[in-house]
Amino acid sequence: MKIRGYHTDRFGHVNHARYVEFLEEGRWIYFEENLLMSPFHEAGIAHVVANLNINYRRPAVVGDILRVETDIMSVGEKSVVMLQEIFKDEGRILVLDASVTDVFIDAKTDKVIPVDDRLLNIWPDLQEKVHP
């Protein structure tokens, strides 16, 4: 994404709160590219952020082109931690890295569901990092 003036604060760099939106967009893209949106919806499963940890490394300014990379970091019994990194200058400069913990909710009961076969059948990439 290209950084515009409305992304920045009075100091001329992207405000820290904006990065949360960029990370969210990156996760949406990840779920769309991995064809997970419809299967989750059809199964009545929602994923929600339970924890977010961000390490700000370098500022981004107007005109910078940012790329968000998203991958699975680890899988627990009831959560998945995603690693997200934002780069600028064609991926040469790390702007920030973040770990985002998602939990999965049964849409009918609003209860957290475990990372079990129900979820693994929808999201097979979890299998290689699943809890022991």
C-alpha cells in the first residue's frame, strides 16, 4: 500500500495506530488468498484478535510503499499466533513486526472453540505447526 498524507501524524510519519489497520488488512488478504473466508463462514466460525504485540523498527512516511507479510507462527490448543511483518523499499527495510494471537469463536454460542480437526480441516496449513 502507498502511504498517503492522511496516514501520517503531525510529525510526518505513519501514526502507530494506523499500523494496526495495516496489519488487519494483511490478515484479511492472507485469509482471502488462502481461501479461508468462505469455509470459516460456512462452518459458523469467527476469528477474533485476543492479543497484539508490535515492535516498531523504522518509520514510514508519505510516498513509501509498504508490503505486509503474514504467516503462521505457532498453534496452541485454542489459538493461532500469526507473525506479521511490514516492509518498505521493496522489502529491504523492516518497518515493524508483530505477533497477533487469534482465537476462534463458534458464531452461534459465542464460545471459544479448540484448534481441533474441525478447524484443521478448514485451515490445513495449521497442521505443520499444531500444538503437540
